[in-house]
Amino acid sequence: MLKNKSYIGISLVILIFGIYAVPKIIERVKGNDIVKGDRLDNISNNGKSDAKLLTIKPAPKFQLTDQNNKTITNADYAGKVYVLEFFFTTCPSICPKMNMNMIDIQNKFFGNPNFGQVSITINPENDTPAVLKSHADLLGVKSSNWHFLTGDKAYIYDIANKGFNQYAGENAKVNGGFEHSGLFALVDKKGNIRCRRDTSGNPILYYDGIEKEGVKAIQQDIAILLEE
């Protein structure tokens, strides 16, 4: 008799649970939420948030001379997404890698009128417009929206160190006589510096201009900004 009562009690519990829970389960199936607990929902939401590019600050204004002896300013890039690097033509170390990675970026987006590139020399005393023109031709530059810029050295160093917060300077003790960060800056159509987060959720600020992983990341984010 007691055993029968236990079975009846268990049956009532199951019945009550079914009446309460089954409609909710059906509703979650309809909403495609059946596999999502609170923890998974949070991860999913964080993933979407992390995937959105961050706005760091407005890119600094500049006015310099390009490889064709033409004055180029940041206004020439208004409405364009662009990548910017600091380099010098006689660099014996990282600059050739950066330049070739910029070529890869050029080829990826070649023909898109809303995309541009900027290469600013940190050795303007050597890198005249004529030198920059030869360098661009040697690299295989074909985009009309890629300008190699030169000008007053102190002015350029202010753009690098204060404007973009990317180190650039002279150092007689290092091979080549100059030091710089080896990073690419990504600027959106409104003139703002943009970036993604790293795997720990921190802003990367700038993209690795030397390793292929950095090039792949910036190409992905260029495509995102071109759609904005």
C-alpha cells in the first residue's frame, strides 16, 4: 500500500512538472534557444560585442608632400578607409616587410575608390619625393590612393609620436639610424582610428605590420569598415 502511494506521489510530481515546464520548453525550441543556458547566452553576447570594431580617437591632421610632388592632407582621405604606416626607404630591417604587406593590402582592395594607403617617411632628409617615387615604382605600387609622404622631420615626428602615439625617432646605435614601431594604423571614413580587441578583450590599438596574422586581421577589418 505504501509503495502504491509512493508511485502515485511521484506520478503527480511528474505531471505537475510537465504542465509547468513543457510549454516553456516548446517556446524555447521555437525561439531556437533550447541549447542556450544563461552562461552560453552571455558568451554569445560578448562575442558579438567583441567583434565590433572600437573607435579609439580621431586620427591627427597632416599636410605633407607625396612622391609626385603633390601636397596631400588628411582631407584627401575624407570618406575613405585607409591604412597608415611610418617607414624609411633605407631601412635594413622591418620596413621591407611592412612595405610588402602593404602591397598585399593594396592588391586585396585594388580598384575600390573608398580605400587608400599612406606611407610616411621618418627620414625625410634622404627620402625626397623623387626617392619616394623610385621606391614606390620598385615596390610595384599601382594604386592612385597610395601616397608616400615626406616633409619637415619635426612635424612628421609629432604626427607619429603625439598624433598616433607610435614611436619614431633617430638612434645612431641601431642599424639604419632610425627606430619606429612597425605597426599599421587603421582609419575609418570619418577620420577615426579604429581597432579590434585581442583574445583577452583588450583593444589592440594598432595592427602588426610585420607578421601575416596582423595583415590578415587588418584586411578583415578594412572590409568591415568599407561596409559602414
